[in-house]
Amino acid sequence: MSKAFKKPDLNATRVKVKRSMLDPFRTYLKFIKKYPEYSKYTQKDCTALFKKLNGLLWQTAINHRDGVELPENTGTIFIGSCKSLKKRENINYGKSIKYNTTVTNTNLMTDGYVGKIFYTNYKEKYTFKYRQFWSFKGTRDFKRALGIEYLENWKRYKVVDGTKNITQQFNKKKRIEYLRGVAEKNLESYNDFDI
């Protein structure tokens, strides 16, 4: 028997996390200083261009299984499938309020897997300083497009263990590729008559 749903208080106090963002004007000035040939474009033009570029990057990450490598060797973005490890209920608040009972999302269409956006700069280990402090947060458009695409093609993406560090999984893949290369070299030089 399902329990009665307690509607959340929409007028309760909220804690808003302060986010730090780049100053668009200073970023524009640094860009013009680095590339003076683009000084004929305004800040508005450059912002529109950067948004278009970022849109193409995340669309490529969604459409290709191996993801996309970011410019200037700053990392790789890819989509991974993880088994849902949530201990708490994944409540669908809209339906719960409508039916006055707790309704949960169970990911039945994706066999219990959830799509996650991964950013890693492991391969670019020695190319820039303080790489371990970099982070990535997908834009709202990126997350929404992934949510729609993931329901249709969830088997396309790599299965990633949600409890392990992504570095360990890269190491495992590199080791498998190395062993495969060694095996191919051994097969090329193999001679049945050489004892």
C-alpha cells in the first residue's frame, strides 16, 4: 500500500549556491588581445559564436559514443550509462501531487540505467597546470537534449561503473589496448616451424 504524499512547501526558505562565472566583457577583451584579427567583431557577435560552438560540441558528444575532445587539449566530454545507485526514492512530484500518493520514477525504459555527462582530462595529464581542479557542468540545453536522446538510444553509450574513479577505467582501457597490440605483434612474428 502506498503512503500518502506530503506536498512540499513552495514558500519555504531556499538556499541558493553562489556560482562563480566568467566576466563576459573581460573574457572578450582577453580574446581580442590574443587574436587581434577578430577585433572587428563585437562582444555580442563573439558570445553568439561561442554559444554556437558549445552547442556543436555537446551535440557531437550526444551523437558519438566516444564523445568529443575539447579544443586546446582541455579534456574530453562523453556520455556514460550508469546503473542507478540511489538509495532514496526518485519521486515524481507532479504525479505525486496530482494523485496524492508517492509516485516514483523507475527508469523502466532504460532498464534501470541513467545517462550521465562525464568530463575528464586524464589523457591530457601533463599539458596544463592544476588540471585536478577543473570541473564541468552541462548547460540546461545539453541536459535536456541528453534526456530526450537517452530514452531512445540508451544502449549506444558506454557503461561506466558509478562507484569507480574514471581514471581507473581509462587505465583499464589503455591496458587492454596495449595487450591487444602485443598480441597482434606476436601473431605477426609467429612461426609454426620455429621451435
